[in-house]
Amino acid sequence: MESVVFYIFATAAVLGGVMCILQRSPVASALWLMSTMFSLAALYVLLGAELIGAFQVLVYVGAVLVLFLFVVMLLNLGQRSNDLRGPSGIAAALVIAGLLGIELLAVWRYTPSRLAAEVAQGPAMLDASAAFPAGQAMRQAAAHNVVQSVAEPLFRTYLIPFEITSVLLLAALVGAVVLAKRRI
Amino acid sequence: MTLFQETAAAAPAPGAIGLAWLLLALPMAGFVINGALSIWRPRAKGAVSVVGPAVLIASFAVAVAIVLQLWQASPEAPYILRLWTWLPVDTLRIEFALQIDQLAAVMMLVITGVGSLIHIFSVGYMRTDDGYARYFAYLNLFVAFMLVLVLGSSMPVMFIGWEGVGLCSYLLIGFWFNDKANADAGKKAFIVNRIGDVGFLVAMFATWQVAGTLDFAGVTAWASAHPELAGSGVITAITLFMFLGCTGKSAQIPLYVWLPDAMAGPTPVSALIHAATMVTAGVYLVVRTSVLFSMAPLTSTVVAGIGALTALFAATIGLRQYDIKKVLAYSTVSQLGYMFLGVGTGAYAAGVFHLVTHAFFKALLFLGAGSVIHAMHHAYHATHSHDDAQDMRNMGGLRRAMPWTFALMGIATLAIAGFPGLSGFFSKDEILAGAFARGGEQPIYYLFYGMGLLAALLTAFYMARLMTMTFLGPNRTGEAERAHLHEAPWIMIGPLVVLGILSLVGGAINLPPLVGGGAGLEHWLEPVTAPAARFFRLEEPHGSTELFLVGAAVAIGLLGLAWGYLASSRRAIVPAREAAPETGFWRAVYHKYYVDELYDAVIVRPLLWISRVLLWGVVDKGLVDGAAVNGSARLSRGLGWIGSRLQTGQVGVYVVLFLVGALWVLRVVVG
Amino acid sequence: MEPTRFLGPSLALSAILFTLGVAGVLLRRNAIILFMCVELMLNAVNLTFVALAQVYGVEGWVMVFFVMTVAAAEAAVGLAIILAIFRHRQSVDLANINLLQG
């Protein structure tokens, strides 16, 4: 049952991605991308990350894509215009993307045990079995509540990156205002 | 600063020996003061006249105190004064240390003693020169380096002094650098010395490689602990390279050519550096490492052979020189040959003995010649004549004008010619006797003995010729100039008198048993030569053989003197500007057998050709400039052109390139 | 419930989405769609993080938060830049934009 749901959403995500890059209208592209985001949110829930799924909907669908749609409308780019590259460009793009896909798709057969075996061959990891107690995240999430289990590392181990990220957001905020305003 | 943390000898360095660093510090301070004066107060000749000789005399006093202390202690092992650690590199640990032993004592007495006399002489001789302060600065610096050379406890420290005296020699030869010939002579001395220094360096590297130490004490201990290496190839190679260094510094065949040219410097410099001290550094080095040389019989034979050959060869050139300093220069080369004959024979004490007596009488000869040149120069200066003040053909009859100089140079002449009872007689006789004695084992030493004896004859001849042409007979200086010839001031004659006394009685330090002496110097040096004596001990002749040898030497010396006087006084000599050029064989001798021309044709010109055509034309212009410099410029310009083509400003192109790179990295990493 | 689910398929889906994003960047010239494709790629990476968080622990989720923040910031600044460029050139076609050429 779950795998059926997984594959349905996976197909929806791929379809959304394909349509996103093929649609001429930016508005249509944005809407197809939105469907991909929703599918991914569903997949996150399936993978045991309900919190991430919720944030996916809130941040990406609710904020980022709406921002995209605003800009598209602001610039009045709603009309259809052909912005595909020429034949040679398309061929090059397909070749490069194809090679990349082939290389990346090698992860298709990955299972936790295979991952553990491969990592164990690496120099750093000493005890693969101890390093990979299966279902880590969910076990941690079950032990505490979900938010606490995420907040713990975020505000302890990754406190400084977290603070830096907030500075980054502030910089982006100021930068966006400065760039977008006609006259300050 | 603790001046000596420890000493190699069990006993701590007593009293004055601990002050040995003063020996170096005093002349160095003199150099600094005089150097500062020469830059900021070039006219302050009074201060220079005090500081220059004073530091030397103080240094001499320290040396005397040290030697007295050493006399009382008479230690078997040298005192080592570690001043500071100079090069601590892994297992190589070179201390800047001074080594005080009997050999160093002899050398420092000679250097500071004769050096003091020459400094005092210089006050009179150089007084009118514009570079007076600079001259004394260099001279003080030279003495400091020379003391480093003889006091250094290891080869690298000695090498500092070795190079330092070479530098001072260069500076003083080219002291009057306004004349290109003088500057060229300085360069020649410097470059020829560098060739020898390479030999010394190679010897040093090889010693480090096999012995693992560069301290003289350590090397001696190592050699004594490895008697099985005696006669081995490695010891022979080390000593041969070392001797190459000696031939450069001590002007032996084939590197002697710089010393006659070095006479371009002021005459007291010739006396101090190019007769009494620096040029004997090679002899000192051989004696210092005598244990190695006695372990290499082949090298010893080479040393003795080169020494004998140089003694004879240089003496023949001296026969036909007219420049008074050139005669003395070739005489120095010849006498240095004697010293090498001595140390090559294994008579190390005899070599040092001759070094000391030679320092006395040759310094006296040079200073006497300086006095003569001083007078001649003033005479010509007074009449604005441009004749050569150093040419003996322009002299003659000077004994009337300069009786003191004549008498003192006469003593030196008798000493160098081996007149019985004078210093040179004993030392030269001992060397010749040693060579003769070793002939019993290796017959080739009979040949060396014969060459030495012949050289003694020639020495007596050219010295008698020099004296005759300079002081006897009619005066040829010129009518107007004759009245201006006068004796040098007392400050110049004083040192001459002291040196004259030393030349007379200097032999007393090592009187042979034959005349009732105790061979003092030989016993004094025994702690130094004992390790060498374990490998080779020269059996000195006794009885009738010794009497015969002495008789032969005396006869030869007297014969040479008489022959030289007769040959020179009978010939009518004309002043230099009227003299006809030499002909026949004497022409070749006058031109020093064209050795300089030969070196020029065989070594210098091919080297220049290789440098100009091959190195400059092909390697430098073609490879370095063409391929490397311009080539890399073209390469970067080409690469830059490609890069600029890539910079289209189109984000798409960048993305494609970026992705291609990412793909490639992925390929490599994921593999 | 098995502890780790859909690891291989999730990673494969992530690979497909990432490749689609790359293809989109290469194919399109519209700057806004390019940004969407970049967002698509970032989402693909997020999927990888979430999938592997099942194995490695909640640190993967933390990384997703960081990626989301950076993506939001990037979208804001990037779209502002596009606005500024559009005002000058009346176009968002990358073929017309070569300000990067020095």
C-alpha cells in the first residue's frame, strides 16, 4: 500500500519536473513546479519526516513559488514566448543531462546494508554496523517529540551555522530591497 | 655570555688562555674603528696611527701571555674555547670555537708579532696616502681573519678565516684601485684562490662524509682510531684536495701565478700578507692535519714534489726579474716551496720552523724594499720623473744614502741564502736534511733534495744580485734625483731593526743538537705532530751525514752569494728606460716562462669562449631567454587568449562548462 | 514497519529530478525558469538528505532546513536581480544578458 502511494507521488514529481522545464509560459512552469513540491512533501511524510513535509509546503509552495509567481506577474511575462535554445544547444543539453542522469542513477539499487558496506571501505568509518543503526531519525523522533529531536542538533551542534544562516537571510532581505527598489 | 662552557682538556683553560677571544676581538675592533674613521673622518690620520698598531700590539701582548701560560701548562691536548654554536644542523654541530695549542701559539706569535712591526712600519710608509684609514682598517681585518684561520678549532671555522684573509688580500692588492692593473691583480688573486678553495671545500665534505666530524681534534682522534685506513684511497683523495687548497692559498704550482701580481698592493701588505702570514696558511693547514697527510704517503710525495719543483721553478724566474718586489715575490713562492718540501717530507716541525724564520727575514726584505721604494718614490716625486721606482736598474749605490736599510737587508739576504748561524740557515738545512733522510726510503726524495739544493744556490744568487743591483755599484737613479735619496724615518727603520735581530737569532728557537741546541720548536710542537708520528716518523740524519749535509748547504749558499755578486757587479747595468730587451732564454725567464700567457690561452680563453658562445649564446639567449622566458610568456598569452574566448558573458556557456567539469569530477570520484 | 524505507527509489527519484533541473537550466533561456530549475535541483538534494536521514539520523533534516533557508534567500536576491535587469533591458532572456563579460 505504502509503496503504491510512494510510486504515485514519485511519478507525479517527475511529471511535474518534466512539464516545468517544457512549458513555455513561466506561470505554467511555476504551477507544475508547485505540483512537484507537493509530491515531494508527500514523499517526505512517507519517509518519516512529517515536519520536513510541512515545512516544504510552507516554505517552498507558500513562499518561494508565490514569490516566483509575483515576479512573473510583475514583469508581465505571462505571454508565451519561445525561449528554448537552438537545436545544437538542445543536443548538447540532452547529452550532458543524459550522462549526468546515468551517473546519478547508479544509486537506484542502494540499500542501507550496501551503503554501510561501501562506507566501511572508506578510510574514516571504523565500525559500519555501529554507525548505521537502521531507522535512526525515526527512532530519535519517537524517543522525543519530533520538533525537539530536530531542535537539539540545530541549537547545539549547528548553532553557529544556524546563526550565520540568519545573518544570510538578513543580508538577502536587505539585498533584495536594495536591488528591487527603483530609488531608495 | 659564558665564554667557555667546557674544554676538551680535562683541566679548565687557565687564566690568559681564556682570554684568547681578545686576540680576535682587538683587531676586529681596530677594523671597526678605522673603518668608521675612513668613512666619516678620512683626515683623522693621528687617531688611525694610534688605533691601527695599538690593537695589534695589545693582541701581541695577549698572545705572549697565552704562550707563557701554555709554556707552564704544556698540555698534551689542545684547549678548546667554545664561543658559540654556529651551525647546529642535525648531527652536524659546528661550534665557533678557538683551539689553543702549541702550533696555534707559534702562529699567533708570528702573526701578531710580525704584524705589529709591519703595522708600525706602515704608519711611516702610508702616512701620505689618502686611503690611510681604509688601509689600516683592511690590515686590522686581515689580522683578525688570519687569527681565526689559525685558531679555528674546526675546518669550517678555519675556512671563515681562510676566505676572510683571501678577501682582505683582494682588497689590499687592489688598494690603489684607480689603476686598472692593480684591480686586475686583486681579481686574479681572488679568482685563483677560489680554484684552490674548491679543493679545500671538497676535502671538507669528504672528511665529514668519512669521519663524521670536522673538528681538528675529532679528525685526529678518528684517524688515530682507524690506522687501517693509512694509504687508502679516501685519505689520499682528501689530502690531495686539501693540498689543492694549499696550492691556491700558498702560491704553489700550478696556482702560484697570483702572488707575483699581488705585489701591486702596498709594500707592507706584501710583507704581511704575501710573505709572512697568509701565504703560509697552506703550510699551517698541512701541519694542522698532519695525521691525515702522514697516512697518505702518496700525497706526501706529491706535496714534497710540488714544493721542490716550485722552489726551483720560482727561483729561476727570480733570476731575471728587475722589479725589486717581483724578485722578492718569486723568492717567497720559492721559499713556500721549501716549506711544502719540509711538510711533505714529514718534517712538520722543520716546515713550521722555516715558516717562522721566513716570516722574519722575508718581512724584513719586503719592508727593506719598501724603504727603498719609499726613498726612490720620493726622489722621483721631487723631480716629477715618471721612472719606475721599483726597477732595480734605476737603483744602485743606495748604501750610501740608506746605510741602515742596506745593513738590515744584508742580514736578511744572508739569512735567506743560508749563511751559517743565521735563522734561515737552520730552517732550510733542516728541511733539506729531512728530504735527504727520506731519500733512504723513497729514492725520489733524493731528487727533491737535489732540486732543493739547486734552488738554494739560485736563491743565494738572486738575492746577491738584488743586493748588488740595489745597494752597490754606481747610482743610476739620475743626477737630479740623487740628492733626494734619503734614509727612511725611524718609525720605519725601528721595525726593520727588530726584524733584523730576529733574522739573526731566530734560529735559536730550534737549534739542532749538532750545534748543542735542544731542537726547542720540535719538542714544543710534539703534542701536535705526535698523532702523525705514529704513522710516519722521519729518522733525521746524524754524525757524518749531517755534517756533510750542512757542509753542502753552506757551500752552496756561499757559492751562490759569490756568484751572484760577481755576475751582477761586473756587468754594466743601464737604467730601465735605456735597457735593451732580453734575448734568448733569458727572455723567456724574464716573461716568467710565459705561464700567464699559457694559462690565458689554455684556460681563460676557452672558458670565455664557452661562456660567450655556448652558455650565453645557446643556453642563456636560446634556452633561457627564448624557450623559458619568452616561451612561458607566449604560453600564458596563448592560454589567456583561450580563456578570454571562453568568457562570453553568457551564463549558459558557463553552466555547460561547469557541468562538464562536474561530470568529469564525478567520473573520477565515483569511478 | 520496516525501519528504512524506499532508500534506493528515493535516491533514484532524487537523481531524476536533479537531472531534470540540469536539463532545464541547459535548455531554457528564460531567467525565471532557470531559477525554478535551480529550485528543482535543490529539492532533489533535499530528498536525498531526507532519505539518508533514515540511516544517519536527524542531522539530515537539519541540513534540509539550511538548504531551504539558503534557497529562500537565493530566490529573493535572484528575483530582485532579475527585476533590476528587466528594468534596464526589458528582457529576462539570458541571450541578451552578457554583463559578465569583462
